[in-house]
Amino acid sequence: MKRRDIVLGLGATTLLTACGQSQAPGIATSKTQRFEWKMVTTWPKNFPGLGSAAEYLANAIGEMSGGRLTIRVYGAGERVPALETFDAVSRGAAEMGHGAAYYWKGKSPAAPFFTAIPFGLTAQEMNGWLYFGGGLELWRELYDGFNLVPFEAGNTGTQMGGWFRDPINSLADLKGVKMRIPGLGGEVMKKIGVTTVNIPGGELFTALQTGTIDATEWVGPYNDLAFGLHKAAKNYYYPGWQEPGPTLEAIVNKDAWNTLPEDLQAIVSYACQATGSQMLAEYAARNQQALQTLVNEHGVKLQAFPDDVMAALREASDEVLEELIANDAFSRKVYDSYEAYRMRVEQSTRIMEQAYLNSRELP
């Protein structure tokens, strides 16, 4: 019997060798091979929340892989300009990137769906669509044409409406205002008479302070305080209708992705999810403290947008979406999935989260 086992074992080894699949050496190679990647980002290096999320992601991958996959993070402008992150990863100049899909609407009109849609999904709802509503599959279908694999890798939660040098008392006060606002939110603002631009975050303070722009939205109190935007404008508006649950992305060059063994691919995927959870928690913890600092120590005027402004923004948002899906077939495909999910989840959100939050306000 022992002789039979030896013969069978030798036969299996011979067969694997003949097929070019010597099992033991192959496994050893995949488990010991090391990869060194570069990650370019749209954020300033180590910027609170956004930039630190990229560092968290890189560190998590390095630790979870036991050092088999190490990633060096470059802030905006260190290796490529912020808004060239997508192209750099697509062509393989860097293996990985961290940013937001709505920056790339010039590449595809459907891209903003994977960050935020005006008056759309919250962070919790957005994750539900991505992971359980078909959103991630559509995202990867879209990016496949650019040689990229996208991952959800962060969310700030509902953002603020923006900073304005002059107060907004009615819809008329927005006419002719020059504002930095990316994505579909910028298209909506155009509809109501605002001149919009998209410039990197690192340039916002100077642009607002010098009057190059009259207003800007960035993120929320935690990040806006770090940028010192309160020194250039004192009127701070809410709610962040344009970004109710903005998803951040990690993008991986598809060729680089295909070189990774399956266990490292799994590590990248799960590290991205962990980054999303960690980042959302950080913003929930930090925003209120920063908001108190802005109001109590820096004299910021915290205000809600007037009712006529919100009504006009909602109407313009519907128009922008209708035009988008009428002119781009893939946007229509994504919208159909997004909207079907939104209508399903809206009821449970209303009777669970929203009803509870309303009751918490009662005396």
C-alpha cells in the first residue's frame, strides 16, 4: 500500500510538472512575490479625512498583506496634478489612485452617479446600492473601458452647501455668482444663473480670498476648517443638497490588478471597504467639533439656504438628470438602476431613520 501511495504521488507530481504547474514551487512563488505600487490622489498630502484616508488604505493593505503589497502615496501635485489622477492610473503611470468619480464626468457623463447625485442617496443608502443594488457592477462596467477597476473607499457623509462671500437672502442673490462646484451639482447651479468652475481643493482658499471665485463648496466643517475657508468668507450654508452621501473611490490599473494573486486582490478589496467605514466614522466624530469652532471662535454665520433657493435647486436638478439620461445611453442604464433602488429604499429610510431623527427633535 505504501508503494502504491508513493507511485501515485510521483504520478501526480509528474503530471503537474508536464503541464507547467509544479504545485509546491508555484504556491511558494505567489506567497512570497512582492509588489511595490504608487498611489496618486486628488487630495493634498495627509489632508485631514480625505488625504489621511488614502494613507489609511495604503497602510491597511501593507499590514494585511504582511508587506507583500506596499503602496507609496503621493498627494495632489507631487507626481501628477490632482485632476490628472484618473488618466495617470488608466495609462499605468501609477498603479492606484484615490479621488472621486464626479471629477471625471468629462470622461463619461455617467461618472458622477458613483460619487453623488443632487438630492440623491445618503452614505448608508449609497453603500446599499453599490454592494447590494448593482451599483458596483455598473461602476466596473463603465471603468473597464478605461483600463481601471474601481472600489468604494470612503464617504464623508452629507456635506455642507458651501461658503459665500456675500449672504444669499433669495434666489436673485445667486445670479452671476462665480462658484467652485464640481459634478452634477455644478450643472444644477448653472441652471439657476451661477457661473461654475472646477478647481482642485488645494487652490480654493487663494481663489476665494482673492475674489477669483465668489463662493465654493468643499466638504464640511472638518475639512473646511483645515483649509481656512472661514478666513476668506463668513457665510456658511446648509444643507449639502449637491452631495448627500458622496462616495470616494480607489481606482486600480487593470493590468496591475491582474498581476496580483487572488489573496492580494481580496486584501485590496476588503481594505477599501474598511477605509470607507473608518472614514465615515471619522467625519461623524469630527464635524461637530469643527462646526463649533467655526461658529464660536471664528464668527462664521451658519445659515440655511432660503426656501426659494432650495425649490429652484430641486427643480433644476430634475432637469439636469433628464437631459443627462436623454443624451447618454450608459447614464440612462445607471439611472434606471439608481432610481429603482432609491424608490425601494426611500420608504424604509422615511419610517426608520428619518422618523427617528424627527422624534429626537421633540422636546
